[in-house]
Amino acid sequence: MENILFDFISKYISLTDDEKNAIVSLDIFRSFKKGTTLLKEGQKSKESYFVLKGCIRTYYILDSEEKTTAFYTEMEVFTPPCVVSKTPSEYYVCCTEDSILLVSNSDMEVEVNSKFPKFEIMCRILSEELLAKQRIDFDEFKTSSPEQRYLNLMQSRPDLIQRVPQHQLASYLGIKPQSLSRLRARILEKKS
């Protein structure tokens, strides 16, 4: 797992052997079973996640119904907003698959960044990339029809369509599962 992480990091910064050893010594690699809840509404957390393998999902519960807001898969980082704001979480974070995550906390990040300033540069670049991606995703969602959202998802993240249960995918697209079934049928009909 370390090699997967180091390959990812090497896209942004180069690491010395001492820096690699420092990362490994942090004992940050964790395995979680499918269905594990990492964070609940109302909980406070200092933990950030980097997905090495698997998929995690964020969702709210509104009127007793789950509303999926995001999926994070391999090589994606997620810091719950409650970590930054130091307030209780407003939503849930759950593993939708067996997952291997790099789990860090804000105290650990401060320590690593002070010892190795180049990590702070990498984190800033990753944050900027993530912010830009989320802005584009949000704008696309707000300006697209459900069918266009699904087509965009098929193009940008086709793995999710196979990996995620239909009811979670429908919630993510902002529609009911029955509507997703009809939408898929309509798309297949157009192709044939």
C-alpha cells in the first residue's frame, strides 16, 4: 500500500527515504469493512481520509431518507468540513466497499508539515485541485437534467455505476431509484 501512496505523492513532490520512512512510521493505513460508518451526524472528528482502495460515501439523512452527496474512490482525499470548522458533523461518512484508507488527523498533519514543509505545498495543491473539481461538479449538477447528470457520470466516473447500489446512485443524482431505472432504459433504447 505504501508504494501506491508514494506513486501518487510523486506526481506532486519527490520524497527522500527519510520522508518515506516518516510516513510509514505514522501507522496511518487502516482497513475497513463494507458498511463501516466512519463519521456520524453530530460527531466531532479530526480525521481526514485518503482512499487507497475502495469507496466511501457522504450522505445526509433528511426526513428519514438518505441523500448521498459524494463518493470518494481510489486516489481521492476527503476531509470532512467538521474537521476544519471544529464543529459536529452535519452528515455521515460510510464505506460502501471494503476499503483501505490512509487516515490522518489534524495534529499529525501539523507535525508532518513542520518537519517536512514540502508536504504542506502538496496539500495546498491538492486542496486547490479538489476545490476546482467540486466547483465544476456542483455547477454541472445545478445546470443539468437528471439524464445529463447520469450521462456525465457514465463518462467521468463509469466505475461508480458498477460499484454503487442503485438507490445510492439515484440519490447522488438527485432522483428516485425508479426514475433511475426508467432513465437507464431510455438511454439504452436510444442506443439501439
